[in-house]
Amino acid sequence: MYVQWMQDTAVRHYEVMRGTGPTQASGATWVVRSHLIEYLRPAFDGERIRVLTWVVNLRRVRSLRRYQFIRASDGQLLVRGETDWVFVDADSGAPRAIPAEGAGLFTLVPDEPTS
């Protein structure tokens, strides 16, 4: 479930930042190159989990995004993760340079944010 939540959270964050429309209009999309997940504590059925995400860096065609999954009831960090995203042409799948207007949507946060 964590991988799905990571993807859903990244997509929702990009939508909130108003990046989805311009990206689709330009004929591009983001695809996952890799995921890394570190499980620290278990989560149990019915628990509320808060998800934090932030963009660490933007390179020519790639972007690293990190995540934290925090149990709402006690603030315990359950899982840390990151996804290496690649900006690609939607038709060919070939990597494309991230446009300046897309890169400008994000404030880069290289370290873990405080919750």
C-alpha cells in the first residue's frame, strides 16, 4: 500500500501545485524510475496515517521526491520513502527536459521537514 500511497500523494501534490494541466498540454508526463522504502514501525488496521511529501531536487529530466508516513495518534514515524521521477514525452516515453515553468512550481527541501 505504501507505494500506491506514495504515487497518489505525489500526483495530488502536483495537482495542487497546478502542474498537471500544463504537463499534459505539453504532451509530457512523469514516470517512476525507482522507489525506496524504509519500514520503521508497523501500522495497524484502522489507524490514521498522515503523509508528508516534498521535492528534494530537480535535475534536467529527473526529480527526487521524499515521503514520511506518520501515525496521527502518537506522531510516530512509521515509514520513510523516496521516488526518483523522470519527466518523459507521453507518446514516445523518451526523457524530456523539465520546463522552467514546471521546475518553478516547487520550493526544494533537501532535508526532512519538521512535521
